[in-house]
Amino acid sequence: MRQNFLKRVRRAVIKIGSNVISDDTGLLLPRIAVICDEVCRLRAQGLEVILVSSGAVSAGKGVLGISGRPQTIPLKQAAAAIGQPRLMRAYKEGFQAHGYLAAQILLTRDDLANRRRYLNARNTLVTLLDFGVTPIINENDTVVVEEIRFGDNDNLSAMVTSLLEVDLLVILSDVDGLYDRNPQEHPEARLIPLVERVTDQIQAMAGGEGSVLGTGGMASKVKAARRASLNGIGTLIINGRTPQTLGRAFAGEEIGTYFLPARDRMAAKKHWIAFTKKPRGKVFVDDGARRALLENGKSLLPSGITGVEGRFERGDSVRLCDPAGNEFAKGVIGYNLTELLRIMGKKTSEIEASLGYKYGDEVIHRDNLVISSASETDED
């Protein structure tokens, strides 16, 4: 089954973790060179490759005398500012040795949450691929703040798969794949070669957080695989520390863990709402509105809104919650907070009288709404 999927791959995102290409001393330049060699071999076979690479903070923190993970955002930003040029130089030299070019792309979540910037980023990346250049993407750690972070590069890599409509996400980790229990604590742990669907049980197997070098543990990798799956994209988690794993994987060898793409692919716009556009607030609705949205496929009207939380503008994403506060959907709001406070609970015929104008009857149109139970939307 895996071979059949891999034969159809023409464009892939390969995510490289900090633990793969760095240690406490900084970047592992020989390992980066090996990865570049493997990627160039795939390129020579006609595969388009986009890299999402961690490692900037690890490359720079030693210069500042920081041991372990930087504990504050300013420290992380300073380390990334020093480390990012070093990281890109290593990749540049690795690709040049084989006659290929690489390009640096630094993103924040705001770049992908804004639809226009999202499309601009896509156009830039597609143009680079058209010219035979390998994009190397990283989070812009030098300017990012908590509110616009991706969380980790596993999350970023899953967003990039949606951005570029790739065929496969490959995550290079420091372990062989997903095990049924922690292999460091249980020698009898069994590698799971195939995951048909990411269930709560599968997510529980992934455990918790990452190491001192990276923010993403196996849990974030499984979450990234779930996001990619809902976009109709398979994910392969393999050990990036083992030489030639990329070539072996693309040759069809049964290594690592392969996550099947979902059979019912989520529409691109709804996937963007569910996983890329970060919610700025909450809108609470009554039971009648909840049923209309969940059971009848209706849009959200102001009459069903009972409360709001947070600060948001028109066009922002918000969470929809039932009277008990349970989230059941995400959507793009058609009115800002001030406007919504004036029209909530009122009939659509009263909107213009309350505001002096009207964008439309719907506070959230059905086309801009994603039901959580169907989409397994994120809690970010």
C-alpha cells in the first residue's frame, strides 16, 4: 500500500527537526551535508522538495553561552538571529556541492493567517520551485511573539503542505517512528508501521513534549500528520539520524510510520480556517443556533448569539461555543467585536437599524464555518 502512494509523489515537504541536525554543541554539519545529498538525489529523480528546517536557535545559543532551551522569547530571538545565517550557510553549501540552489523563507503565523499574504507566500514558493530552487522554510524566530507563533515546526510543516498542495509530508525525527509506548522506557515497545486514522488512542501513544533542543515531541508530529491527512496528504515519520533513510523511504522500503491520507479531503479554504487562521475570540450561542449549525447546515445569525469573549475584527477567526462553553466550530466573523455587541440577540431585520449599515444577514456564513467534530480542529 505504501509503495502505491509513494509512486505518485511529485512534490514533498520534508521537515527536519533540531535533534536531527544539532546537539548541545551546535549544528552537526556532516549530518546536514548528508541530508542535502539525499535531497539532491531525490531532486535528480524529478521530485520537487520543500524543506522546513529547525535548528536556528540551536545554532546560535552556544555563542550566547546559553545551555539548554532558551527560557524567554528575547533569548530565543537573539539565538535565532545568530543561528539562522549559520543554518542557511550549511544548507547553501550542501546544495551547491551538487549544483542546486536553496532559498530562505522565514514565516510567522500571521503570514499564513492573512489570506492575501498566504497567497503571496504560495506564489513565491511556487515560483522558486519553477526555477528549480529548493525553498528552506523556518519560523521567523527573530521577530515572532507568542500570539503569532506556529507552536513548533511540525505544525508549520503541516501548514506548508496545505499552502503548496503537496503529495507527501516527511518528518525527519530522532526516533524510528511512532511506537505503541515509549521505547526509552519500554524495550518491548513495538513500532507502528501504518496508521489509517489518527484516533485518540493513537494520539495518546505519542506522549508529551519535546527535548531541550526542540519544542516538538512525537505528539506534535502526530498532530501534524492528522492535519495533513485531513488535507488528503500522507505523512511519513522516519529517523533522520540514520543515513540514507530518505532514499530508502522513497524507494518504498517499509521504514518508519506512514499515516494514510483521509478519504474525504477537507476543502482548502476550510482547512485554512481550521488549522492556519488562529482564533481571536469566542462567540457563545444558544441551543437553537447550535442545532441549526450542526444539524441543518445553516449560517450563524445574530439572534442566536448570547455572548462574546476576546477582541476581534471583521475577518478574524473565532471559536463557536455552546451554552456550557464547549467549542463545536470555528469560523470567520463578519462583524467586529463592537458591532457584534450591538446586534447580538437581535433579528437580521434589526442589524441596519442598530448599526446604521449592514454587511449581511450572517454573522458567520456557512462557507466560512468549520464544525469541530467533523474537522477535528485544533486547540491552538
